[in-house]
Amino acid sequence: MKSKTEKSETRKLGLICGGGNLPLNIIDNLKKQKKDFFLLCLKGFADPKKIPTELPQAWVRLGAGGAAIRELRKANVKDLIFAGSISRPNWKSLIPDFYTLKVLFKKALSKKSTDELFRALFEHIESEGFKILPVQDFAPEIVLKPGLHGYTPKLSKEVMTDIEFGSLVSYHIGACDAGQSAVVQQKIALSLEGEDGTDATIKRGGKLKKPGSKPILVKLPKPGQEMRVDLPAVGTGTLNSVIEAGFQGIVILEDGAMIVDKEEVFALCKKHKVFIYVLSHKEYERIITTKKKVK
């Protein structure tokens, strides 16, 4: 008799590919693990020049939910993993098919935030008979253990204070569904993430930095964020922006962010003396439960 693990290994995987290099890394891992998988590539996000043409695949628009479901069922996919960047949909440019329109309309009426809407959509996908799995289950190397990584200096008391302060700021803006990232320096919030994204947040913070202990970027998941498909990412793009802005480090949460192109990221960290600090769940809980408000 097969175990539950053995049974799950026989289920065909569907890899939904967005932008960036992460889908390619996951494809390599799935090949090494000898998984049976199918690619569902999102037009305008996945790069057709990089996706291996010899692999079974289909290409659909982000708004074509009905077509996506049909392709996945035709390929006999049972489990889904999401990999790659997908910008928050622009409702003016996103043209949904009838299936997607019906689902969006029904879900949007009862949901107050974008994250709630996304969670409702993922619940709907699972109601169609698919199981959504965390991408890190197939690429454990993309998440880091608590502590310092890349460049590993001894952090001063001032820096640790900024890490705690920035974590609390990030928690509060995330709770408001405003963003994930905050730039802080010497217990001052220089920049908060909005609709314009992390890079713009970094640039704004860089323009406002002052002498002394340099700014840090704190990028934490929002409270209640759907981590299976919406894991915050840090890659060479984010790191280069931090370097250009003159920051000293990046703070992420244990199991709360993925590191894309890790070797290149660590090489840049060491070259430019930028640390990556991973908060443990225990540290994070202490910060948000003992400090009720930002002072």
C-alpha cells in the first residue's frame, strides 16, 4: 500500500510561470526530481525566449481563467505551483474572459482588500479540483535560515533597533494592505511601499537618507498573506537598487521571502558590503506583540 507521500508524488504538477528567472530554476529542479509536470505560461510575464520549447506547455493571458482551467485539465494536472513575478493587475488593461469575469465579480463583492480577493480566487481554483502547493517545497534553497547572509558584519545596537522599528512599520503598512516594504534609518521611516512597488520605495528612501548609520530595507509579508503563491522575492534587481541607493542591508522574514539567483545575490552582498538579515518567527512575534504602536 502506498503512503500519502508516494501518492502525492504521482500527481501531475502544473507550473504556472510568471516573469523572471525563478520559473527556470523551478523547471531545473523538477527535472532533477524527475517530476511529471506541465507549464502554463502567462503571456506578457513569462519570457518565451527562455521557456524550453521541448516541454509540454500552453500560453494564456492573465485574464483567461477559463482557458487556463481547460488547458490544465487537458494536461491532467492535479497540483499547482506558482513561480515568477506577476505585477498587481491593472484592471483597465486586464481583459477577463467570461469565466474569470464571473468569478471576479462574485468574489470582489464580498472582499475588502486585494489580498482577500486573491485568497478567494485561490480558494476557487482549489474548488475546481486542483491543489496549490508552496513553490519552496520544490526549491528549498530559495528560502534562508534566520540570521545574517551574504555580507556578515557584527550588527550594532543602532542597526538592530532599526531592524525592529522597520519590522513594526512593515507590519502596520501590511495590515493596511498598503504594501510590504519600508525604508528606515535611525528610527525614522524614510519611505513606505505603495502601488509603485519596492524599487520606487527604495529610490524615494535613498533620496531622503542622512549621514550616520545607513538606511535598511525591510521587506516582510503582509499579515495573512497567501504565502503559497505570493511569497515576497529578493533578487539581483532589488539588491542593485539597494546598493545604488546607499543602503546597508535588507531584512526579510524566515520562510517569508524567496532569494532568486542566490549565488549572484550573495556575491553582490559581499562586494558592496550589504547584509541580508533573516528575522526568525520568534523575533518577529516578539516585536509585533510587545510594541503596540510605532513610536
